Amino acid sequence: MSAYVFPPPAQPSVAVAGSDARFPVHRIYCIGLNYVDHVREFGRDPERAPPVFFMKPADAVTDNGAAVPYPPATHNFHYEIELVVALARGAREVAAQDAPGLVFGYAVGNDLTRRDLQSAAKERGEPWDTSKGFDCSAPVAAIRPVSAGHITRGRIWLSVNGTLRQESDVSRMIWGVPQIIAALSRLYELRAGDLIFTGTPSGIGAVQPGDVLEGGVEGLEVLRNTIAPPARA
């Protein structure tokens, strides 16, 4: 029997609503610019915006209620509230009409972003990795199993220190959940344990240590996190 050269890290996971079981995370896929108002917020034409995909490491997941340290190398740290899809099965090149059959459930997530690093990368034509894939950059509330129904509409919102900053409806996504899953399955072999962040509405903005973020999607557990001071070495 082979041995590891050091103990392997713990399996990243997310809570499951109404259960002591946890959802093991395989990969975290994200789509950008998926609400018309958010596309316009960036000065782009929503009619001409194809899906923009990027990834976060699985161990970027952070529990509901956890403190999120203000990350290093940024002075413009942003929230992005999103509907998250959790997959129970994998597939390649799945048709959009079959995509809902892969879904385990839905949750609320926050695609935390080092906006200044993202802007600099865009200007240079470089990848977004450092702006999106850092430690604790993917807080996710408990996943509600799909047995309670698929989510195709419902209010999505986020507040900072009690002040509403983002508000829309998930029905306003440019690419719906089935279309997102189908598009991803043409690029990757999707697997059980994948999480998909489905994009954020307009109203993104910066936060500072001490700020309390609350966000939700109608019918799902509200996500609450506090921004903590930077982690010390």
C-alpha cells in the first residue's frame, strides 16, 4: 500500500441544509458577466457577451458564518453575491434539457474578488487567477437539495452592515443554469462535487475589515460573513 509523503489535506466541503452530511467539493467553476445590469456596469454590451468562465480552487470554500481575512496584495476587495449550483453527477457534452438532472442542490455564494488585481490583469490581457482564486474567496451557505425544487427565479440580494448593495432576480441571468452546465460540459468533464457560481448582479463594491456581509437568494439559507483583519504570518 502506497503512503503519502505527508498527510493529505482535508477534503473541502460545504454544509447540506437539514443534514449532518456535507457535500465534498471537486472543483469550483464560475461564470462572469451573467446579469444584464452587471454587464452594463462594466460598460459592455449584454447582447454581445458570450459566457466568461474561470475557476477557484476547491479549498477556497468558506463556511457560512466564518470570518474572512482581508486578503493580501489588494486595496479594492469586492463582494459578488451569487446563486451556486452543486452537482450530484458528472457528464460530458450534456444537452441543456438534460442538465437539471445533474444537479444536487442550490446555495448562496459570494465570489470575493481582488478587483484591482483583476483590472490590472484585464489591461495586460492576463489571466484573472490571482484576483479570484485566493484563500477563503468562496464563502458558501448550506446547500438546499434539489428535492425542494429547482431555482429558476427569486430575489437575489446582498447587504453590507445592513445597507442593501445588490438586488435583482435570478431569472435575469443571461445564461440560465441549464445553459451554463451545458456550456461547461463542452469544456470540461463535469463531476459529482462540482460547484458552479452563476454570476452576480450589479452593485458590486469594496469592503473593509469589520464589515458584515449578508446575502441571499429566495428560498435558500442566508449567507453571513464578517471581513476580518489581514491574516498574520
